[in-house]
Amino acid sequence: MEISGYQTRAELLLRNYMLSDSFVIYSSVIGGIFACKLVYDLSQIFTSIYFKCYAKLSKSQQVEWNNRSVSTVHAILVTTMSLYLAFWSDLFSDNQLSGPVIMRSSTLSTFVLGVSMGYFLTDLAMILWFYPSLGGLEYLVHHLLSMVAVTYAMLTGKGQLYVFMVLVSEATTPGINLRWYLDVAGMKKSKAYLVNGFMMVFAWLVARILLFIYLFYHVYIHYEEVKHLPSFAIFLLSVVPLILTVMNLVWFWKIVKGLKKTLVKRQ
């Protein structure tokens, strides 16, 4: 009977650990890192088989091709989950009576943030290793700001709604990567390149400008809840979206200028 009692307690401890926040955080971050490595390796294999232009690229371009494959997969997954959690699920709904919206979190929301953190860690490591071929200073600033916000929301469970709103901006990543793929494949004058340019402008306007305006509006109407956050959380909520908004506006202007140049050349 005593052995059976120990066994039961051991099973309960294991079950509690498996469902604990710490396990969810560690496993999701590590899982995100391994998933990035898997996608990178699969990209190398399938791209070399199905895309003849891949073999003609330089070594640095092949690394960037595979790196962009990872960022595309992450963008699709995190955008889908962020839209679901922020706007479609009941987790952050104002109709819920489960406490202030900025204090809510769940095992799923924390897991998604952990996977995204695994991606940002992996991508930041690659950017630093191959610097500056995979991105300059602006990419480092973007990733570091994102990582600080994601880490805080993941560890504390506070402000996750606003982090997911910001992560929706990853919806623009597949279009940016497709533009690069078409460019290195010699398809810059193709119709697909032009259509992708228009889609990039539209996606950027919605996901990185209008959605950020909505984020600031949401903070304003929920200020009575926001002001009870710790000072560091308020600082992050004030500074990170503001800096990203400025960066998004600058990048948006460059995208529009690039599209104009493409249209002029096609005339």
C-alpha cells in the first residue's frame, strides 16, 4: 500500500509538471528551435530537387533562401494562431468575465509565444552569424524588441493580447520572401512579381499600420486596466509598438517607392 501511495504521488507530480507553465515554456521554446532546424534542412533538400535555379546561387544566397523558408513557415503559423487567439477565440473577448483582458493567458497562448520565441532566437543567431548578409541593424532592433515583449508576456502571462496583435504583422513576411525568391530566380519582370508587389502594399497597410492604430486605440479604451500593469510592462507597451510603428512606416514608404519603380519600368 505504501508503494502504491508513492506511485500515485509520483504520477501526480509528473502530471502537474507536464502541465506547469515552466514545462510549457521550455518545451515550446526548444520545440520552436528544433522546428526551425527541421524546416531549414527540408528546404535544402526539396529546393535543390525542385528548383533548378537553386544550384546556381552563391552559398550566401542558398543560406538566405533556406532562412527565408523558415521565416515563411513561422509567419504563416504565428499569424494564424495570433489571429485566432486575439480576435476569434473567447480568451481576450470583452464579453468574458474572467478578469482584465490584459491579464489573461492560457496554456495554448503561452505555448504559441514559446514557439515564436524559439524562432526569434534561431533567426537572431543566424543574422549575427552571417551579419550583415541576412539583415542589417534594423533587423537586429526588430528582433530584440520582439523578443523582449514576447519573453515578458510568455513568462508573466500579462499583455499577451497586445503581443499577438503585433505578431499578426508577420503576415507580411511571406510576400516579402516571395519577392526575394522571384528576384533571385530572374522573374523580376514577371506578372507574379508585380501582383506580389500590390499584395505586399495591401498586407503591410492592414497588418503593420492599421492594426497598430487599432492596438493603440484598444490600449486607450482599456486604460483603466492597463494602468494597473507593472511599470516595466507599461514601458514595453508604450515603447515597443511605437518604435515598430515608426519602422513599419519607413519600410512601407520604401515598399511603395519600389512598386512605383516597377510600374514605371513596365510602361
